[in-house]
Amino acid sequence: MSNYVALLNWKVEDDWNNQLLRLFLKEKCHISKRALADIKFNDGLILVNNQEVTVRTTLRTGDHVQIGLPNEQISTTLVPEFVPLDIGYEDDHLLVVNKTAGMPTIPSREHPTGSLANAIIGYYSMNHHPATFHAVNRLDKDTSGLLIIAKHRLAHDRLSKLQQSGKVNRYYTAVVKGELPTNTGTIDAPIGRDPESIIKRMVTDSGKRAITHYSVVNQGNNNKVVEIKLETGRTHQIRVHFSYLGFPLLGDDLYGGNTEEIQRQALHCHKVEFMHPFTDELINISQGVPEDMRKLVVN
């Protein structure tokens, strides 16, 4: 396995008898032209019945096709860091990790170390997995919760396409103060950059459409626990939308939230749900909210 980042296997059914392997890989296996070139020219593997072949091979019913995806070059911006990870799901193609608040998803000039990306590269190093970091979704540094990470380029491509077509569902828990207009609702308001800031976003007619569905699920001490489902994935979407309503997330000082009870935005991705890009299995992973958010609501 160390010679390849992943191995993929298929059995040829009657429908593909007497067809070229090239067509089978494209139409049946959804291996793009670019991915196939990567396999062919970067020390990948193409086998039929355990024999190395070219894509011009003619297939027969019952043949066993195997693809070995080539090792990946790790980005020079990533440095292995050996940090314990809270892994909710893992197989040969993807990981779902529960990120703690305060950990950036990727390194930056301000935070060159301590990122989830560096921790994943360290984890791969320990497990002899020759791949770089592929985040499918991202969370702000001070947002906790579940992230989907593809373990190779092909998985990342498929998961990204699923996400773009609305087939990767992300559910969040947030805490706000005060009485929301309704206990359930949808915020449909476009989001763009705030011209006075390099970080902030704002609701603006010139922005991209952003849709957030929410429902109040608990309350205490005038704080409301809100469950949220994203229909789109704009930067800071939840934070901007609730600030726009006049109910910024507790702890979110960038968007007007009160920091007396918590010193980071009270936002946690508690569930991800998607179809596995290789097995078509429904993957549903949940993670409870951390203690700093739980103590914001006392019934």
C-alpha cells in the first residue's frame, strides 16, 4: 500500500464486455482524463487480472480491474506536527475529524504552526500515507466541529463535486442571545466582502447568494441554542447572517457578539452527511458540542 496512495477495484459486468478499458475507466469508474494522465505518468498502476496493461486493452466479462493512485507531493507550506486527532470516521479515501476551537484549518502567516493541516500531515507520516492535505470543507479558526478531509486527489475531486451539487450536508449548533423573530426560518441574503476590512464579510446586494436554514432547539438564561443547516457555503456565512438579523453569535466580537460568557464564536459543526464517493454508502457522522458552549445554556 505504501507504493500507492489508494487502490481501487472493479469487476467487469456484462454491459462492459468487449469495451476498451479507457472507456470503462471514464464512464463506469469516473476517472477523469486528468486523473488518468496522473496515474499513467506519475508511477500509478493499471492492472487487469493482476497484469499491467494499457488503456487500449479490451475487457471481458468477469475481468478484475485495479487502479493504484500515485503518491502525492506534500505542499511545501505544510510541516508534519504530531498532535492527537479526534477522528470520527476513516477509510482508505477520507477522514472526518472533529477540530477543536482555536486550531486553524490551514497554516497562515499569522499561524504557521498548530493547524489541522499540519496535524494531518503528521498523522499521514506516522501511518505511511503518501498524500498531501485535501480539506473538503473548512471551519474558521475559532469554530469547532467536523471537517471532511479527502485522503487523495481523486477523493477530493469527487467530494468537491458532491459539495458543489448540494450533496454534502453540514449541520451546525450556535448560541445567540435574545428572542429570534421566529423559532424556525431561512435567511436568504447575499454575502460579499466588507470594503472596510480584509477579513469581514457583509450582507450586500453585490454579494453571492447565501442561504441559511435555522431552528431554535433549546433556550436558557436568555440564550438560544440554534440548529443550522447550510444550503450554501460562503465565508463566515452563519456569523454574518445572524449578525444581519441582529443576533450575532455569542463570543463573536468580529460581528458584534458579546464576549462576557465565551471568548470565541459559539459555533460548532455537529453533523456532516454525504454519500461516500466510491461506495455510495450514506455517511452520517455526529459530534456533541464542546463544554464551553454547553455551559452557555442553563435550563
